[in-house]
Amino acid sequence: MELFALTMIALLAGFCQPIQGGVNARLGQASNSSFFSGAISNFIGAIIMFIIAFFFSKELPSLPKFLENPWWIWTGGLFSVVIIVSTLVLPSKMSYMAFFSTFMTGQIVMAMLIDRFALFGGHTVAISPSRVIGLICLVVGVYLSGK
């Protein structure tokens, strides 16, 4: 049951990604700037995340604890900018289907590599034939969705 619930939450999050792209694109039209709409989106998201963190964290973070970690833990915001700018600009130029199927394939390829090399503290998961077949199906789907 737990795996089913987690799968449904992941599916819901997947539904949110293209909706967010469309909402942010519309906000970009209203503000005359895709980049300004991305900034507004990140600002609102940051406020909500701070509220959630305040209520659900057991303790507040400390600067010394942050400094004990590798430098790259601070790069998440840069990746967020790439994702948000891409979802603001590209779907209207490619189609939502073509963009998000390509986007999802990039996520799957990177997730496969993260699993394979146990990056970010995960455990190693082999690149199995069934995973490769799944990836090939995704690539074929990307090709077909662009037609």
C-alpha cells in the first residue's frame, strides 16, 4: 500500500510540472517577462517551502552544519533556474507534448546514471536490460510525440 501511495504522489507531481510551465508562461505574458514570472514563481515557492520547513523540521539549520558539506549542495537553485526557464520558453516553441516527453527522457537518463553510480547518497542500482528497453521506448515516444 505504501508503494502505491508514493507512486500516486509521484504521478501527481508529474502532473504538476506541465501545469506549472503553462501557469508560469501565462504569468510571463501578464508581466511582459518570462524571467520575471520565473522569479515570482521561485519567490512564492521559497516562501511556501520556508513555511513547510518551519512547521515540519525538528530543528533549524545552522551555518556550521552547512559549511561541513560539499560546495555543490548550493547548486540546486541553479538547476531550478534551468528547469523553470526551459518550461517557460520551450513548450510554446516545440509543443507541450514534445517538450515534456523530451524533458522526462532527460530526467530518466539522469536518474538512471544517479542510480548506477549511487550519487547523492543513494544505493547502486544496475542498468538492467529492462531499464534500457524502457529508455528506448521513451526515446521512441519522444520521436513520435514530435510528429
